[in-house]
Amino acid sequence: MPNHIPGSPLPPRGKAADARHRFGSWRGERPFWAGLFTMSAGVPILYWPYANLDLDGVPLALATTSGSGSLIIGVLLIALGLALWYRPHQRVFAGLATLLLALISFPVANFGGLFLGLVTGLVGGCLACSWAPPAPAEPPPPAPTAARSAPLPTGDSQRGD
């Protein structure tokens, strides 16, 4: 912001821009989308066994004996998504565990949360395994030496003529 005085509080627009910049840099240093897909895979797997739906007075429940399996798989997927965000160096373990849990959720947890959890878990696991940390920034070029940057008197040349 060109008219911001250092040390004074930022105006609301400057605060939003600063927060957006900090979030963007935080997101770029970790497998953000892999964690988001992995956590969102756990939600439908957790939801369907415990949901009680009503279709025009007819109760519909997908509760099965695998309710505890759905609970364990859903909670683990959410925990793996958080691990991808806050422990990006464990991305390969978390990605492989996500892929395994998503595949296991198909027979255990109502077809993987009616395929929603299965598909998002597979996408999140693949993204986690394929993510690579950003390359370190290149060092800045060396500053020019004082002899080169000094202006030459008129009539002189650098070739020595």
C-alpha cells in the first residue's frame, strides 16, 4: 500500500489483502488441496450411517452394523487431512493411508459414503502422493562492485583508449 505509514494500523482493506497474502503463502507451502479433499472424504462416510432421512413420511435409514467402521474411517480421514496441512513432510504416508482407507470404505461404509467419500478420498490421496514441496528461492544476484558503478569522467573510456 503506497500511502500506508509504517507502525500505524492497517485500514480494513489492507488487513484483508494482508490476510489473503499470508493465506496464499501458507497454502503454497503444503498440500492444501490434498488435505481439503481428504477431510471432505471423511464427512459423507461419517454422515450416512447416522443420518435419519424422511421421504414423505417414510423413514429412510442407512444405518448398518458397520456404523463403527464408518466412524473410525471417517475420523481417520479427517485426521489425515489435518496432518497433510500441518505436517506436509508426512505427505506420502498420509496419501497412502488415505488411498487405503478410501478403498476400504467401499465395502465397510455404505459404498464409501455413497461414492462421495470414496471418490474424494481417492483424489485427495493421489494429490497427497504427487505433491512436491516448492523449490527454494534462488539467491539474489550479487550487487555490482563499487568500481563498476562509479561514473566515468567525460572523455575517458573503460577500454583504456
